[in-house]
Amino acid sequence: MEEVDVEPVVTNISGIRPGKRMGFAWGPGDILVYETQNKASGPTGSGCAFIHVVRKDEDIYSPILRKLFNESHHIFVGLQTIKDDLPSKSKKPQFVSISRNYRSVIRACMEELQQAAGELLTKYIHHVSILLAIELIWNLCEVLFIDAAPAGSLLLHLLDWVRLHKSDVDEKAKGVLQSDSPAEHRDYWDVVLSYVLQGRLEDTRKMLMKQAMLQPAAKSMYKLMDSLLSKMPFYNPGGTQTLTEFDVKWRNWHEEVDRYLKDNSFASNQHLEVICKILLGDEDVLLEHKELLSTWYYFLITRLLYCHPTVKPTELHYYAQSSMMMFLDSGVPEPLDSILLAAFEFDIHQVIKDCSIALNNWWFVAHLTDLLDHCKLLQSHNLHFGSNLREFLLLEYASGLFTHHSLWQCAVDYFDHCPEFGRVYLELQIERVPLDTERKALKVLRICEERQMSEQVRSICKIMAMRAVRNNRLGSALSWSIRAKDAAFATLISERFLQDYCAKGTFSDLDLIDNLGSTMLLSDRLTFLGKYREFHKLYGEKCFSDAAKLLLSLMTAKIAPQSFWMTLLTDALPLLEQKEVIFSAEQTYELMYCLEDWTFLFHSFNTNQTQLALARNLASAIVKEGTMQT
Amino acid sequence: MESAKYVSQKVSKARWRPVSSSFLQQPEIFATGSWDNEENKISIWSVGNYENSGLEDGFEGDPQLICENKHDGDVLGLQFLDQERIVTASSTGAVTIFRHHHNSQTISVSQQWVKAHHYPCDNAPCTAVVCSSPEIITVGEDGRIIVLRADQDCMAQVIENADSSTIHAVTYLRTTEILTVNSIGQIKLWDLRQQSNSASQILSLSGDRVPLYCIDRHPNQQHIVATGGQDGMLCMWDVRQGSMPSSLMEAHSAEMWEVHFHPTNPDHLFTCSEDGSLLHWETSSHSDMPSFLQGSRNSSVTSRSAMALAGGNQSLISAWLNGDSSKSRLETTHMLPSQTLSVNSLDVLGQCLVCGTDGEAIFINKQVPV
């Protein structure tokens, strides 16, 4: 048994009086909790009349976050359909673009939350910060794991990563530039330094030019700084220069800057000197500007940029650990920090584990793990309960979705792509979707039929058919039993019709019975019903011989229910008593046989009249048939 | 170009607000109804063409929500009664008229028939609504057809037990005649002037009784009707001729939820389905030579079409009734970029198409090639 990683969070149930005992029951995504006196027997006194539903995940009920779930579902389904036969190298750009899609969905959601935050400030700020963190982590995972850039490009991607998440620089810069005298703005040097820290040297040069114009005396110094900034080499992955060549060039530049610092070229201007030191990667100076850096990973990237731009992926974790320790003097990392550190250490499983604990919703880990799995980055080790990590997370996420009154439809696709247990989960969950309208039942049925879940189809159709029968909608009930190919239920419905006929003497719902068509064959009773109605129609149209033939076949085919035999015989009487002979001799014999067969069942049945009619008919038939031969 | 807007609710119905008769005006306002939410809503959106500069051509701005109102139960039917009023059919059996107040941009309930459709001891969902102001016709799972009039609380006409199974859709054939489709695959024609409880005519497909879910009438040739049902087949019927469909076309791989002829350009037809696709059908309007010039030898031409030339008076036979045969060209295009969850509803007006899906997205295309 694993130990608990973090202390469990305590939730107070406001409705339960303090000091009272609680009873509970697990649900699919929540717990039902109630106050209990916990007495085995004896008088109990007044209890609390409420049951409380405690939900762990309330994110799925947020209208803005819902868009996240829907859009990512779309991307997820698209990802699963990428063919497996291509070599993974050519699929990398596809995976990167999918990762970017996910991230843009997160960003869109975040922006919308931020816009809405005006009215519901406190409620959404929490979500915004979580989404920010999620996007940060995802972006880093994309850079390190999916894109997996080698040394050289790695730093460039990391620089982009930091720049993307530190956008307050641009806001400050805007404020400075829009002022009357930018170079004298109080934030001016902050902006310049921030640009340098982010490696945005072009922007730095432009800003410095404004200062240079104000200080013509120090012109040469500014010119020198400008030339140093312009000469800093950046690795070009698409170019012809190899990494070693770049390294050499960079070292040369580094030495040049060092030389200028050492011979005090910038001594008279404190700011420029600081810039120079930063360019040399002086850690103490960097640490002096903690507020501008604001996070240890920003510090890390800057450090790498100016000390070791050709850092290899495998070397990252040394620098990451040391950067974190240097930056955080309090020493206690937050969950986000340890997750990022785990990422820099290329410990994917630790990242996933920490994220699972820190977030209350499986969305992030499920999708990220799925993507990483597609990139073949996860070693498949089986968990104790039989499926692999990706499947486990997807199942947890989808199960959580299924508890939502609306998002359950998205969850179905997730279950589809869990090869081992997805089907079982789906079978259990889909039966519990409440079916208020026919339309919803039809959609659920379509889901079941597409996956050949015949058990579930039968059970859903039966529920709907029973409901229809209870409301006396026999046509609906019949259409449900046809869908499920449920002969037993069709029999039940036919019985109802026949009972109605016996009670009222006419058929109800003629539009249904008259137009049964081939569905008649679903059940014997149904066939009987259809044919019996046909008999009545033929009789009504005075096609007596056809009617007689039909009636006879109904009796001999033995599909009539016992309760109807008497009725059938009674129906034969008017045909026997017609002036014209309708039943042939052969047919009359059969009728007599039937009567004999059935008489012993109906002891009180007065057969005299029928026997007489049959005998008379037989006589006439024999005469008629005898006559025809001449 | 379609743009998808995610709206955090599964969209069961989407309808354009009718535009005034000025020919060139494109619709700008549409209404949607949601379903399967704890709190369902009816919402009104606008796709006005503001901020034209800077946008690439074809890509329109997102629809903006103008106003919305709570709706009790799933919105199973939605129609604009006029420029201000919308009628909805609810899964609780209620029929509601909402009024959109243009000045305050709000929407409120104007009139409601709460238990219009019901079972003896329970609610019955009202499945569809169609209107021709001020008359409103609704049908439901209880097999009733109800005729209402806006601004009158009592029900003008109720046909009890019109059908033994659920009536899924209704459409006007003529001003006093309607067509309904049900779960046992029948189209029934009702004449509202005769206060009778049985249909004037019943049409159905022989063989399997596949439930039908949608029906639409050709805007100009009123005898031509299209239906779609559980098997995703598009059927074309001629209501004057017998009780069999004129042509059957394989359209979708799952239930077809809505079928619409384009109101002004009826050579175009649109269908949407549970399988997540929206198809645009286009038929060539007429065969190369007008059929009345082809002479009598063409009477027994195609196997599918049961049409006979009626004495030469009849003008060109609609290509719809010929279906997929060699006599007419039929082109189908998918209108949505990729597979989505079920497309529940669509509406087309002018060159604009709007549809709503179970993926909680609305797609709008303002340059439909018609």
C-alpha cells in the first residue's frame, strides 16, 4: 500500500451540526453525506432531514471552463486518428502542432476568464492562476519532451517559453514609450534590464538609443554597449554553422565583453555596468534583480543564456536545481516549482504525479499523458490495477465527465480509446444516463449500437417501451421493441391490443395495426394481430372467401392465443351462415376438427349451434363441389 | 469558411431570424436553444459585420451573445413567429412564446401553455413546433396535434390521439394542411378544416418501418416533400402520387435530425445528422431538354421515379424526385471541417448557414454557395 503523498484536505460540511456523526455513500464522482445518530436500535429522536452532495471537481460546472473540455475533446479525437504506421520522426511536427492547439485552447479559456473576471473577480482568479500554471507546465513539456530540441535550439525554445510567460515587460515598455520623455521615465531602466534578461537585445538597443540621445557626453560608451549588444551571437538552427563553431564565436564575444568590463569602460555609468555584468552572466548581479526576474526558472534561463548557451538537455537539471536553490532563499518550493523542476530533470512520471495531486481535475494530466504516450515517451509499466498510466488517467477523467449531466457525450469518445477497460466502463456508465426524452434515448441507443452493446440496447429499449405502455402509447412501445428486436415485448403489446379489442369490440390505433408491414414477423402474437385485423378488413370489404381462408389459417397455424379461440370460432359463424357456400368441404372438415380439439377445453361452450352450422355447411359444400364437376 | 464558437451548452436548435423582404440583406440574428443542461437557455446571437477591416475575407467575427433567458426543459423545437417573438417546444410539454425586446436587448416570456402535451399522469415532451403567424402548431410524444393562436390562451384545436406513436416533426403543406412524421415511419397528412381525428392520407415506406425525424416541404413545388429518419436516408416524396417515396438517397450513417430546402433557391437542400456531418445537396435544376418536349416515349424511364407525364401540361419534373438517377445530377458536399459530435440543428437563409452541435459548438458559414 502506498503512503499518502500529501496531507488530505479537510472539508467542512456546513449543514451538519458540529460534533454530530456523519454517514456517507460513494458516488461516481462525489460523496453523499448525511448526519446520523449511529445508534443500532432504540428511539432516535429528531435527525437532520438533509443529504449533502460533496463534489470534488466543480470545474466541470463552470460555463467558461466547459469550453476547455469540449474543445480539447475535439483535439483529442483528432490526435487518436493519426495513423500509427508513419515513423515517429515525421509525426513530430504534427504532435507539436497538436500540443500547440491544446495550449491555445487553454489560453483562450484564460483570456475569457480574465475578461469575465470583472464581475466575478474572486471566483475566477483562482481558475485563471491554475490555467496559467497549467499552460506554463504544458509549454515546458512541449519544449523538453515533444519537441525535444537538441543543444543550441534548446535554449532558444526555452527563451521563447520564458518570454511568452512574462508579458508584463511589454506593458511596462508601452507605458514608458508613451510617456513624453521615455528615457526619464522611472520604469525606463527596469524595462531595459528586463529586455536584457530576456535576451531581447534588439529592443534593448532601441531603448538605449533614447538614453544615448540625452547624454551626448557619454556617446562613446553607449556606442560601445550598442556594438557589444549587436555582436552577441545567437545560434541559428537552420543555418550552416555547427554548434561548435557557434560555441567558439560565443566565447570570443564573451571574452570581449569581459575585457571591456575589466578595463572599466562602463565604470562611469552604473546602469551600463550592470548590463555588462548581466551579459557576462554574473549570478550575483542577476540575483540582485530578483523582482525583475520574479521566478527561479526565469533566472535559470537567463543564466543559461549568458553562461552556457549550448546547454544540452541532459545538463539542464544541474542548472535547474542550483538555480532554484539560489533563487529561493526560503527553501520551500511550491508545488509548481517542484513540477517544473521534475520537468527539467526529464522525470515525466514525477511531473504527472505531482500534477495529479496538485490539481483537482484530471483534465490536464489525462490529455498531456495521452499526447506523451503518442510520442512514445512513456515507458509502459503496468500499474497494480492492470492498465497502463495513460489509460488509467483517461478512465479517471472520462468517469468524472460522465457524472456531468451534459458532458457525458464527450466522455464516450475517451472510453473508446482506452483499449483495455474502456468498453467495460462505458457499458456500466451508459446505462445510468437518465432518459427524459425520446431524443436523448435515441442518442444513447446510437452510441450503444455503434459499439455492439446489445445488452444495453435491449435494456434501454425495454425501459422506454415500458414507459410507453404505461402511458398507453402502444405505437411508441412497438417501435422500441422493434428497435431492440424484442419479440417478448412485442408479444406483450399485441396482447394489450387484443385485450382492448375484446373489451371494446373494435381495434384502437388502427393506423399502427393496419400498417405493420414486415414488422409483423417480429413475434407470433404480433403476426396474429396483424392478420386478424386483415381478416376484419377483408370481411368488411365482403371478400368472404379470402376472409375465410385467412381465418382458417389463423386457426390452424396455432398462433392464436387460447383466449381467442372462442372468438375465432364465433367469427366463423357468420361466414358459415351466409347464403353462399364460402367454406369448402375440406375447410369445413378442418373447422370441425378444430372445434372438436377445442371443445374439451371449453366445457361450458355451447357447441350445438356451431356444430349445426358446420354440418349444414358441409352438406352444402359437398353438394356444390359435386355439382361443379359436370 | 466556418468558424466554430463554443458556447458551453449543447445546442439542440438554431434558427435565423427572418429578414425583411429586401433581397440583398443577409440575416444577422439567430436564436439557439439548449438541451440536457441543468438549466437550459434560449439565447439570441448576432453576427453583424462590424470591424470589417483587418479580417481576412470569408472569416467573420464570432457571434456575440445579445441576450438569453432560462428555459424550463430541453428546447426541442424553436421557430421565429415574427421579428420579435420566438416559439419554443419544451421537453416538459410546455409551449412558450418569448419576446425579444429590441431596445433593452432582453428576452422574456410572453405567453405560455404549460401542460400542452401531457400523459394522463405525467408530462410528455413537445417534440416540434411550426408556425405561420399567428397560428402555432405543436406535436409531441403524446401523439397529440395542437393548434394554438398567439395571444389567445385557449387551444384553438386539439387532435387527440392523432398517432399511436411519437410524432417527431410537423410542417405546413398548405395553409390549412399539415404533414407529420412519426416513429413508425409514416407521413400523415392532416386537413385542419375537417375537425376529424384521423389523417386524410398516410404515406409510408414499405418494408422496414424506419422512424422518421424530420420533414420539409419544397418551397415552390408544394407536392414535393423530403424526410429523414433513423437510418440516415433522405427520402423524397410526392404527396399527390400514391403512398410510396419517389426516391431514396443514402445520406448519413446515423439518424438524420433536420432537413431543409433552401427557401429561395430550392435546388439546394441541407441535412444534418447524429453522425456529426452536415451535407449540402445540390441538384441540377432541369434536364437538358425540357421533358414536355421529349415525347411520350419517356414515360417509363427511370426505375426510381414513378412519375408519369400528366398530359404534357406539367412543366419540368423536379430533379429532386428523380433522385440519384442519370436524369439529374446530384452533388453532395460536407460543410463542416471535421467530424464533430452530433449536429442537431441547422438553418439556412440567403447565403448564411448556422448549425449547432452536441460538442457545444455553433458553426456559421456566411458564404454558402447557392
